[in-house]
Amino acid sequence: LAETADAVVIEGAGSCTELNLMARDIVNLPLVRILECPWVLVANIDCGGVFAQIVGTRACLPPSDWHSCVGIVVNKLRGEAKYFEPGPTMIEEMVGKPVFVVPYLYDLNLPEEDGLGIER
């Protein structure tokens, strides 16, 4: 696949820093290590605590894994981006990676995935 495409996107599952699962994890950073490929950390601001998600991930990873991270995506920003300023710059200064902000996209009519549509 890599020989015929400009980029290949591989989605992990859950957090890449579940320290109690690292020894048996096969879908997150172990795959990145095997493929020796760059990766992007996606943090969901919609859940709250986006600074802790990003800085905490950085703190839990060995330097070799963090070195192959090429950037941070802050996903699902609701409202105007100006209200998140100077957040991206603060994160860049804390973790040393570029930050990209993706707004929450309404009305895409995509199917729910992995039980996200289950009512509680």
C-alpha cells in the first residue's frame, strides 16, 4: 500500500499511553515502531482537559516515541477559534510540536462508530 499511495493513515485505538497496557499493546505505538513511521497525536477538546491530554501524553512517552510524533491535532473545537487563543501556542511551547486545530463539523450525517451512538 505504501508503494502506491502518498500517505497511509493508520488509526490507533484509545490512548497511546495506557501505561498498564503498553507491554501487550499492538495497535498504537508498537505498530509505529515496527513501521518506523511518523505519527500525529489527536486530542479531543470536546471531552475537556485538552492541555492535560497532550502534556500528559508527552510526559508518559519515552523520548524515542515522542521524537517520531510530527504534530498535534486539537479536534472538535466548538465555537470561534479565537476563544482558544493562545492555546495552540502554549501547547507548542510545552511539547515542542506544531499544533493544528480542527473545528467541530456539524451535520455531516456520518454513521456512529464503535458504540458512540449508544444512549446511556
